[in-house]
Amino acid sequence: NRGQIRSWNVAFQKDLPWGFVGEAAYVGTRQIDQLGFKELNWSPIGGQEAGRQLNQQFGRTGQTRLITPIGDSQYDALQARLDRRFQNGFQLGVSYTLSKSTGIAGNANSDGALRINIPEYYALNESLSDFDRTHNLNITGIVELPFGPNRRWLNDGGVVSWIVGGWQVNNILSFYSGTPFSVTASGTSLAAPENDQRADQVKSDVAILGGIGPTSAYFDPLAFAPVTEARFGTAPFNVVRGPGVASWDL
């Protein structure tokens, strides 16, 4: 089977007063039958090493991965821009994206393998994508300083005028949401090699405490509990979102 990517967008642009141009767009993408690694030598719940599929048939205990379609993913976004072209010593650009990305591909480990390989539990792999960021705002600006020849101040053409003339101040402000992450648990009671264990989510809402460092909790740890039975935990993958980022480059 071959994977497919389907993309579409629609955009509207309008000239606004004071030299501004506004634009709003919807962007959608669907990845169908995206390729990834599927583990063939998985073990069922409670199967231990002896229960690996290829161990039972051929005595093989090592990983055996097949590159094959592993599922679908989707991305939807509202993208908006507001631009003012450079005029009278000033330029401004504002861009904002509100988006969501989900799919089985979003559950892949760093090596591209599924987290749960037991066929009847494939649906548990579905989650927010690892790279999903709900909000992304960027503001850029250029201001030409009013000093020097042909400017408002210190424009006499002298030495000082030439030294302070021709300077600009450039700004880049960025604000964006953090990426999601999973809360896992020990797989001892699961006893299913080649499958990741999820924690149990015991609170419907996970409070974000905002702690920083090894001694401060970022989220409420009491919202989750270890799993001590032969089953998968109830917490979806990528259930908690990490801290957002704000930066200013001047």
C-alpha cells in the first residue's frame, strides 16, 4: 500500500487603512496510510517474553519491524496575517496560527515505532501529534530611527549626524503553546514486550501547577496512578501539554 497526502486551503486577503493588508486562511492536511514501523514480534497482555509472536513460531526473541502503513493523521489550522509594508520608517507583521494535529503517527517513539503493537489495541495509539502547538503568534517590526540626514533630528549633515543616521530597530516577538507529552507507568503488570504502558488517569482534569525543576511539580501528579493489573492504563498518550514559550529578539 502507498500512503497519500491530501491538502487544501482557502484564503481571503483585504487591503486595510493606513497601509495594512489582512489575510485569513484555512489549511487542512490528511495523511492516509502513513508509513511507519510495525513490530511483528509483539507479545499479548500477560504473554511475557515467551508470548512473542515469532518466539512461539520460530524461537525468535528480538525485535522484528516491518515498514508498513500504520494509520492516518490530520491537521487543521486557521492562519491569519496582518502586514504593514515599510513606509515612513515603519514596518509591522503579525501572524497567528490556531491549529490541531492528531493521528496514530503522532504516537510514534523517537525511532518511529508504534507504542502499542497488539492489533486489537491499535486504536490506543491515537492522540495529539507530538509536535502539536495550539497557538502560535509572531510579531515582527522594523522602526527606522529619526536621526541623521533627511531625518527629523540631528539632520545637519555633521559628523554626529552621519554617525547616528541610518539605524533601525528590529523586533521579533514569539509566543507559542507547548507540545504535549505522555504520562507512562511501569509495564510490569502488563507483561507485554514491545508495548508501552500508560498510567491510569484518576482525575478528569489535570491541574497545571507550573513548577520548575526536579523538586517542583509541573502538573498535578495525583491526577495519575500506576497500573497494577494486566491491562493498559486509561490515560491517553500526549494527555498533558508542556509549558509554552515566549521570546523577544531585539
